[in-house]
Amino acid sequence: MTHVSPAPRTPTSGPEAALAGPLFMLAAALLFTALNLLIKLMGPSYTIWHIGFYRFAGGVALLVLLFGRHGNPYRSRDLRLLIIRGCTGSAAFLSIITAIRLLPVSTALVIFYAFPAFAAIFSFLIYGERISRAEMACIAAVIAGIAVLFDFRLEGGLFGQAMALCGAAFAGLTVTLIRNLRQRNGPVVIYLYFCTMGMLVTAPKFAAEPLLPSTALDIAMVAGIVVISVTAQLLMNQGFFYCRGWEGGVFMSSEVIFTAVVGIVFLGDPASWRFWTGGALVFASSLALNRLKAAAAGNPAPARPPAS
């Protein structure tokens, strides 16, 4: 789920790069799948505010510890945009947490991965980027897939599905904002502001009803959420060094497949015709849209949905 792509780099070539890129990306996708699973399995006493605060505050602590020894890690000339991006990314993360807690995790993530369609729309609205006919067709297919996925009889109902879609919209906006930010900012400072704004957003709710992990299992799960999210982000950033942006986007999209397998096989998520038909439409169309956008922009590294 949330993450920031690195500033554009020239892909490293050679046989080692051909193997390293996919390995880094697939490892990151597997870790993000584990993050989705931990969020789903957290006890009912943990609200989205508890989960969000631990993830964000832990991320800030780890990033400052790792990267703050050589100067101010918050230094940037794009303070206002970083704060806005941090808020929209936090909204995306809290929305998808809500959806995962209410819906089968596989369904929640498939709906969330409609974010490239929203990114294309926001790019048009904010930057005036042209949307080609092929991209319009992909957006229409994503919308059709979401319409098929929406099941009013599903446990968790309309609200959970609406929150997954809301998360996709915020993620699409965040990806659009990152386009300008990564021209002058590295992935660490962008991710650090994301965690910081998320911590500030969730802190009041957490302080009103504080909940500390009381068992070894709870401690392990909270620590897992923090460590996995940061580790997966760093692995993804490293993976983009070895492969082109659109290739990295394809590998990272495997998170949807991994999460669907885990949800269906281990959690008993329903796998109805709605899931397979709607999921296939959303997944294939989002991949195609990512590829079209990357080709039009000269293969920059696309941002993963910034909610993990």
C-alpha cells in the first residue's frame, strides 16, 4: 500500500541489474502484502487512528535515526507542497485502512488500485496534461471494473467500498503532486513528510484514547507494521535504480495478486464472479494506463500508491 518513487534515474544495465530489479520490486510487493495482512489481523480494539499513529510515528523515528545523522532530514525548498502531499497521502492511508478493516482484504486492495485513473484525471485538472483516447478507454474500463466490484450485499457494505475508492482518489492526487516534488527532493524527505503529517493527523485521536500493545503478539504486530512499511519503501526505491519506471510499476502491481491469493486462500475472502471480472478490469486497465503515462513522459519512475 503507501510509497514514494525515487527521483528519475538511469537504469543500471547488465545481467545483475536484470535480476536485481525484479527481486527488489517483488520483495517490496511481498512486504506490502504482509503489511496489508497485519492491518487486517490487528485486534478490533485497535482503531484506524491507533494503527495509523504507530505506523507514522514509527516511520518518523526510523527515518530520523537512519538519515538524520548527517544534517536536517526535513530540509527542502518545497515545504508547502510536501505538507500538502503528506496530508493527502495520510488521507489515502487512513481510507484504505478503513476499507481493509471492513472488507475482504483482496476486494479492498483491488478497488484501491484504481488510483492510476484518478492520477490521470488530476494530472489533467492540475497540470493540464492531455488525456489520449487510449488513456480515456483505460479510465472507462477502470470505472466499469469498479462498478462490477461494488456489491451492496457484501459484509462491510457500501461504506467500506466507498472508503477504498476514496483512498484511490487521494492516492491518485498524491501521485500527481509527487511529480513536481521529486524534481528537487529525494524519496527519503518525501516519505518523511508523509509520515510526519500522518503522525500529526492521528496524534489527537490516539491521545484521546491511547492504546499500548500489552501482549507479545501485539508488540510484534505493531513493530512489524513499522519495520515492514519502511523496509518495503527502501527496497522499492532501490529496485527503481535497476529497472525502468514502467517495469517497476508492473512488478509492484503484483501486490494485488499476492494480497488476493493470501486473502482467498488463508482468510477465506469471497471470490465471486464480481471479484474476478471487476478485478481483472481494474488491474489490467491500471497497468495499461501506467504504461501509457510512463511512455508519454519518457519512462519516469511512477509512484506506487502512497498509502503504504
